[in-house]
Amino acid sequence: MTERFFAPCPRGLEAPLADELTAHDAQFVTPAEGGVAFSGPRELAYHVNLESRLASRVLWQVGHGRCRSEDELYALARGIDWAKHFKVERTLRVDVGATGSPLTSLEFATLRVKDAVCDRFRDEAGKRPSVDKQRPDVRVHAHLTEREGTLYLDTSGEPLFKRGWRHDTDAAPLRENLAAGLIALSGWTPGTPFLDPMCGSGTIAIEAAALAADRAPGLTRTFGFQKLAWFDGPTWQRIRQRARDRLRQAPAVSGIVASDLDPQAIARTRSNAAAAGVAEWLAMEQGDILTRAAPAPAGILLANPPYGVRLHDEHALAAFYPRLGDALKQHFAGWSAFFLTGDMRLAKLIGLKPSRRTPLWNGNIECRLFRFDIVAGRPARAAKTAPAPQ
């Protein structure tokens, strides 16, 4: 039986997510703002949750219809046979989002959906599920538009960017699925030299290592579908075992390098890489991007440099960017360098001409992924000196 699904993702990654879903044999793959709709058998939810590097969740559509008032929303949710999908003993959470809906209060809409689910259970089973907003067994998602509403059950549980390995982070860690999306947009493939010279807690390099190892992102975590009535334990165990069986052994030199000026960042990266099961795929080095040599004659450099919101940070970064451009021209000729930043001055101040700029969102921060194809050149005109941001 063919089911309908929707996979949210960081804005800007819809196209690579569509390609990823197509590679997993999803049907009717349709990118939309903030995610991708697709269809397939229920078993596809197992595969996408386990394998997707880019999706934030996998939502399974269980209802759709007219919805221009709270009463119509209640009727839509009340008409679904929830007991067919999960047991009354499961704890419940409801989330509602809207685009152009005439409903004025999402909080009240959430309450109406919750009431409809509980009322349906009470009428049929004589009791209702309990609500748990922190660690629910089952999550119901409703999305409302100008005229219609769609109801989903979340097959993921915790967001998919939570791979299960992160224990030690820096102040503002990049989400794992956005890091994987940057790698996809860079076009990097395992075997090509790869460097993150400002690695922070190591997220980008760890995602590259997991890709090289062919390690499924969800290999060590649990999922929401395991609490749904149609969950088939033996089938799931076979799918997960196949993913374990295909894990690759690290070569003597993998060519994936995580580097940072801060020794604490290297310690965090080492701890996170070990927890992720990919430490043997990574070379970890303490070094300054402004002075370090390229680890190979050509490759992909991918980084999320710091970008500040306080005035003194902005001044320091304005002085740092020209020095970064000079360092790339001096040490990384032949490389393609990609920088994700919310500081739109980078492209102007770095002294290099971007060959591509891709709009992305890091949470609620609008960003650009700039690509620079590096050729050797003269240093840019000296800017006011300032230390590299830590």
C-alpha cells in the first residue's frame, strides 16, 4: 500500500533532500518550501529514518481535508481512527503549524486537535491517552493552509539531526543535517581530500567521515515508528542489520582532516568522533587557517566560520576576512573552498570572487554558502590588523 509522507529539512536543502529520497526509491518526490513530499510503502519510513542525512523528520500523512475553522479542524482530527495507529497507553504530544490559515490561535488549534484525538479514544476504548510534552511516545503534527489541513504522525520521534552521538559541543553547534547538506552542496565524494579548518565541535568533518564510512546516520538511535501499531520488529532488525553489515573499514589515510586553532575544539572533535564511531576516519590537527598548509594539492575545504552580532566581533571579522582570502590564495591554490556564513560581508571582504552563492538557513539565521575556486594570487591590500577570531 502506498502512503504519503513529508520530510521537513533546513530551508535551502530541499533539492538535495529530493535527490536523496529519490535514491531511496521514494515515489512522487515533490520539493516544497522547508521540506519534500514523497510516497511509498510504510517500510520506506524505516529506510528514510535510518538513512537520511538531510531530513529533520519523516511525517506520515494520516488525514487531509477542508479546514477553515477550529470546528472543522476538530472534525478532521476526530474522524481519524487513531486506535488503528497507536495504543491508548502511548503518551501523546500535538504540534500545529500554519501557512496562511484563517485560524487565529495555533495554541487553541493545538488544543482542539488534542481533544479530538482523546475524544475518539474515549468514545471507543473508554479511556484516553495521556499528554507528555517532553518525551512523548507519539507525536501528532497538523499543518494548516488557507483552506485545508493535513494531519501527520511523526515516524521519527526525536529530530533526525540528533544522531545519538553528540555529547560535547561548542557554544553554537551546527546541526548535523545542515552539515551533511553543506557536504552534499559542495559535491564532495569520499576519496577526495577534505578539510574543515575551523572545526569547532567537529560536526562537518564527522558527517563527512560518516559518509565515507557508509555509516547510516540513525544506526544507534530509536525512532517514533517503533511506538506505532504497524511497527514490524523483525523487518526493522533486518534493515538495520544490513546497514551494519555494509560499514566500511577506514583506510590508512582517509584524507578527511578536522583542524582548529583552539585545542579545546580538537578535544571536543575527538570525543564526538569517537562517540559517532568514525574517529579512525579523521585526522585531527591543531592549526591556524591563516598559516597552515593544505593537506593535499587539491580538495574540498568546507567551514562554518564565526560570525558575530556584537560590534567588536564585526570589526574583528572585517579585518579577518581579507587575511583569510590571502591565506587561501597562498596555501590552497587548486582547492574549492566553501564557507557557510550569516555575515554577508564575507564575499566582499575576503578578496575572492565567489563562483556560487547558495541561500540557506541555519535555524532562524539567513545564511549563504559561498564557493570560491582558489587560484594563487597576490595578497589583498592590507586591512586593519586584528587577531583571528577564536
